[in-house]
Amino acid sequence: MSIMNDFDSWKDFLANRLDQAQAQGMSHETITNVAHEIGDFLSQRVNAKNDEQAVLKDLWNAASEQEQQSIASAMVKLVQKQ
């Protein structure tokens, strides 16, 4: 099963990548900027595989640049708490 099919698997994957980035000394700002770039990529090129991803994609596409940065930051916080 692909990590994109299950939202919990997706969050676990992101949490692992976040841990790796922090271990490499990446700043919170840099991590959030990378999360924003990933959000842009996913919204433009990847079809949602579950309801949670569909909601995130709709929110992303409706959001301004500043709001997208907030969504990216919230996703970072969400996976940090795991």
C-alpha cells in the first residue's frame, strides 16, 4: 500500500522526514518553506487518494499564498505531535 492511500501513513511519513530534517539542523522556517513547496507540488500534480487529502487539496487551492504558508506550518505542527 502506498503512503498516499492512508492519511495516517502519510502523517507518519511526514513525521519521519521532519525528524530527519531537524536532526540535520534544518530550521523551523526552512522546514515550513519546504512543506509549502511540497504542498504546491502535491496540489498541482497529485490526485487525492483519500478524503483527508481531498480536503487539504481544496483548502490549499482556495488559499492565498499567506494562507498556504499557514496550512504548511499547521501540517508541520500536526506531525510534530505524533
